[in-house]
Amino acid sequence: MIKRILALALAFPLGALPPPALAQNGEVVRSERANFRLTTFASGLERPWGMAQLPDGQLLVTERPGRMRLVGRDGALSRPLGGVPQVEAASQGGLLDVALAPDFERSREIFFCSAMLVQGGALTRLTRARLAADGAELEAVTPILDATPAQSSGRQHYGCRIAFGADGRLFLSTGDRNVDRMRSQRLDDLAGKVLRVDREGRPQRDNPFVDQPGARPEVFSHGHRNPQGLALNPWTGSLWLAEHGPRGGDEINVLRPGANYGWPVVTHGVNYSGTTISERSSAPGMVDPIRVWTPVISPAGLAFYDAAAFPGWRRSLFVAALNSPGLVRLTTDGDQVTGEERLLFDRRIRMRDVLVAQDGSLLVLTDESDGRILRLAPG
């Protein structure tokens, strides 16, 4: 027993102990409005980043090093899918989010975003493809949008979350790339933005900056730092965005066309060194967040909940949190946040994405080298 304790102390320094293992049949966890059984649905994924559920119940999951897999209804992993392009898997980059086309059952089209190395440096790329009928590979893989200009230095802050609007148009978040922060304020630059395009990657005629000289017509909103969560509010039709602040100042924003969300002109955070970024946390002409976290939680994937499995969680927004790690449940009223509950923060598990499954359970991707899909189901 003493040898076991010493081995753990050497492998995991103080404050970095491994998360506790789950029992084979899971465990019942009690929360404010629901009790749930926590189990490991699947394991063996390397740094999983995004997921989507197919109509037949299988999951399509990305792994940041550059692989995409199907996860069966029994939790079994497929071999890596063929046809996935090589990505820039360095630092925070790699193969990131994935989403199904609204008409996937007919078209079998999927969309994914990734960090890509091109002439001049690295950037965020949006790609369209078709999942083969046998699920073994991607076909007709076509890049449709690059968040130019490419950046020669730095491999951070790609953003890279995808969501579809009620009209079937596609939204893509991009990060500021963490070198020249003012890129997020420049309208001739696609970094630090939320972009709105059709399934060919073309800007929409009713986008807010289509007729503005010098502005990129794909831009829907700007002034974002590193937005890694994007979800459509099913009750209001608005788009909600989660973005990482620096040291302090993580945000939830409700997006409006043409709006400026301030980064780095306004912020609730400071540099990691403690030095000031801006003296202002709000300014005329810039939209304030509806939720701010200081200390940070590093919010990633978002999912609104309105299923029958957990009546007490209806009209909640779930936020996967990386640091401090866990799952956040926000109660909502229209486009406002009215309360917060923190789930599983005692487990020390970095959580990258969250999805409401067809049966009403919650599925959560863990950001680990031996990554898992956790399942929260009625218990």
C-alpha cells in the first residue's frame, strides 16, 4: 500500500492527482434539481474535441491529433475514418469541432473545422465532407472557408466551434490567435469573429457588413478572444457564445448581427503576468457579456437542455469547463442567465464538449490523453 502511495506521488505531483475512477455500474450523483447516474460510456479517445450524434444513435467524434471516429451505441470505437485531411496538430491546434448538416439523413453531409498550415502560417479552416454509407471514410472532402490571413507565429486561439441557425445557415467561431489581439477588432480580418456562411462557404446577403467597404462579408460579430462554445437557444432563436478570457473574464455572450463584443478594448481579465490589458470592462458601442467568470472556468462546448429525461434541468444551458474542470449548469430565462450550479468539479476532469443525446441523457467529452465520453443518465 505504501509503495502504491509513493508511486502515485511521483507520477502526479501535489494538486495534480488523477481523477477518481468510476465504478463499472457508475454512481448516483445528487444535484439541485436532478439525481443522475454517472458512467463512462466510451474510452480510448486521444484528446477528443467535438462530437455529433447521428440519426442511428452513433456518435461522430473528433480527436485533436487529427482523427475522426464513430462511437457505436454500445460505446465501441471504430477505426479512424479514412479521408480525414492532415491538420496542424500543434499546441492548441488540430482537428476540432464537427457538426451534421440539418439534412444529414438525406445528404450525409458533415462540416468540421481544424487548424491548418498554409502558405504564410496557420489558420482556422472550415471543411465540408460526406460520410460514406458504410461509415468508414469521408468522401468529397472540400475546404470551403479559411479564416485568413494566416499567421506565421503562434499556434493558439483557433476558436473553431460550429452551429447551424434556424434558417440552415452555418456559424463558425474563430479565435484572435493570441499574437496580435487587435485582429479581433479589424473587419478586414477573419480572426476573433463569428462568421455566417452558407453550405458552400459563401457569405449571406443579409450579413451585417456585406456592403461596408473594406470589411469581410462573412463577419457576423467581432471582438472575440477564443470562443469555444456556440449553441442556438431553442426558445429565443438567438445564438449564445462562450469564450475564454485571459486571467479572469471568461464570458457568455448573446450574439447580435454586427455587434462588437469588445476584446481586447474591454475585458474583465488581466494578462497572465497580472499586468493590465485594458482599464475598461465596458464601453459605448460594445456589448457586455451576460455572464462573466473570474476566476475562470475556461468554458468550451455548450448544450441547451429541454428533454424529458430530466424535467428539473429543462431550460438549462450546460457548459463544459476545462479549468476549473467540471460541468456548469446555468438556468436561463429568455436570453438571460438566472442561476448557476457546478457539477462534478470535485472529479478534476477537464471537460471539452457536451451534447444532449436522443434519449435525454447528457454526454460529455473529457480532455485527456486517454479521453472518455461520460454519460449522465437518470439513475
